[in-house]
Amino acid sequence: MNKALKSVLSALSRKLLILAMTSVISFQVMAVDEYRKYSTEFIAPKGVVAVNFRFSQGRVSSAYDQDGNLEKFSDSLSGIPLDTFGLAGDSTDVDLRYQTEFLELTVGYGLTDNVAIGVQMLIGESCSDASLETQNGFGQLLGGALTDPDGNFAYSDIDSHCESGVFAPILGAAWRIYEGKYDSLIFLPGIRLGGATDAHDPDVLFQPIIDDGTDDIIIRFDYFRDLTHSFDIAGQFEYAYALPDERTMRVDQSGIPITPIAFKEKVERNAGDYALMDVEFGYRFLDDQARVYIAYYIKDKQKDKFQSDSGLSTEFLEENSDFRDEEYRIGFTWDGVPAWQAGTVPVPFKAEINFWESFRGKNFFKYYFTEFKVTLAF
């Protein structure tokens, strides 16, 4: 074989290798024909491992009520008469806010070019920043009444509190069930193991919780459509069926969220299922290396149902347990594959930064979230 032919074959093999590896990007489905496809999820090609890191920080100090009106998150806790706690005076005055930071780690492995399996873990910390006072300055007395181990309430913690660790791992798969010239559809079934990491403690008054502690069967579809002229649209639909379980709770009988310890018991729970939809409209530029987008997100959850073996009323636990959360998201994505092709970085990668904000809801927090994502392929 002459040197010229060897040179041509070597160059061709290198180009084919580069073309194969560029399909492994940050939960994306890449180009067919001349179009590069973006999606909210990704299927790793056969034998390839992809790792996605999602760093997120959020805060909340207000919430939407049953009628969709925005109010301070602590409003429902303030104004409780002090005689409820065996004290003289006017009422409670509570200031409460939450802050959450977490790393979501997702690892996927391609069984074929159209089927992958993976695991997702949420590693994080959620903290409450709470102060509990009274209108006449008897906050210390109120705290003592709530934490007295021989008293009616016997809470172990009523101040600022943090929970950290691994929350609700998800085991799942992804199957590209359709791929056309300009669009694709992915099916993503999974199971969330929330019960295995449930941190709920009925003796912590202001406990921040990242996950609701349910085991869920998840059915999800991701659809992508290239609109040509550098525009695209990505849609996601997810439905989660919550499996029945048991949980130790304070089954309130007084209509206020501060409950005597006498009403603590293990109850049967049928948490409400939820459905969510996310629609993202994007524009690509700089030879498809950069992408900006805006998205609309909505999540609807049904009411929880509880059953007390002792016959206590669970009406307060069920009341307002359904919710709706509507958010917008804006973001920017940078595709690092060209830099990898040029030899300036060792692996193909994708980086993304976005901002979420709730703008409408019911029985749910008003969130502000900032996220940063990095995905590497090996």
C-alpha cells in the first residue's frame, strides 16, 4: 500500500472516530444528516459512559396559597394564639425561609446506540432559617413550651435546621423509539427510591426536605424538533405514580401546623401522583457551538390521602396537599466538542447555565433557582 493511500485512510479513520464521539454530549441526541439535534435527555452510544453534573442553588421565602395568591411562607405559622401553648399574651411571630444547594449526578451507559441505562443521585443540603418570637417578646418562653420533653409538644428542634445527604436515587433507562430527519422521540421509564432516603422527622418543627420520601414509578417522553434556520424546540412530558407507604407523622387535630406529640403515629399514605410538562424553545449560533433558550415548566400534583389506624382525622394532612408550580427558565449552553476535536481539551463536554423562577402556582413555594451543568463522555 503506497504512502498516499495510507495517508488518506488514516485521515478518514480519524474523521470517522471524531464523528462517532461527537454524538456523546450532555444528555443530548446529536445530528442526523446535516442537522445537530438537541434534547432534554441523551442516549449514550453503545459502550460509552456519560456523566452529568448539575449544580443547583435555590431559595424560598414565600408561597402561593390555594387561590394562587403570593404570601410570605411563614404567614400561616404567624398569628397563632399563645394560649394554644399554655402561655399568656397575644400571638406568635414567625420568620421562616429555606435555602437549598445540591449536586445531581447522573451516569448513563449505552447498551446499544438507541438504548441506555443509568442512575441518578441527588446529593445536597437544605436548610431552614427560622426565628420564633411573640408579639410581647416572650420568644424564649414559647421555645421552652415547644421543646419541653414533658410538655404537650416535645419538639426536639424548633430553630434553624439542616438536612444533608443523598436523596431519592433514580434507576432508569432511555430508549430512542423514533428518529426522523428533523425530530426524535425518547422513552424514559424509571423508578425513584425516595423511601430509602426519607429524612422526614415529625419532631423537627421547621424541617427542610428536598424530597417527599415517596417511591415513584416514572414514565417520561422527550421530543425534539429541529425547526431549521438554527431554531429548535424540545418538549418533555413526565408522569409519576406514587406507591403507597407508611410514614410517622403528627396527625394534627387542631387546624394549626404545630401539633401535640400525643397525635404522633404511623399512618398509611397514598401520596398524590404528579404530571409535568416542559417546553423549551432554542436558538443556535456560532456554528451550533452556542445555544440560548427560554422554557416554560408546569407541574401538577394530586392530593395526598392518609389513613390513621387509631381513627384520628387526617383532614389537615390532606388539605392543600395538591399543588401546581409554573416556572420559566432562561439559559445558555456551550458545546465543547469543537474544542475537543481541535485537541485543546481531553474529552468532549457540554456546559450550561440557567435560571429558574416560579411565576404562578397553588399551594407551592415561589422558587428561585440557579443551575450549572457539565457533562463529560468517556
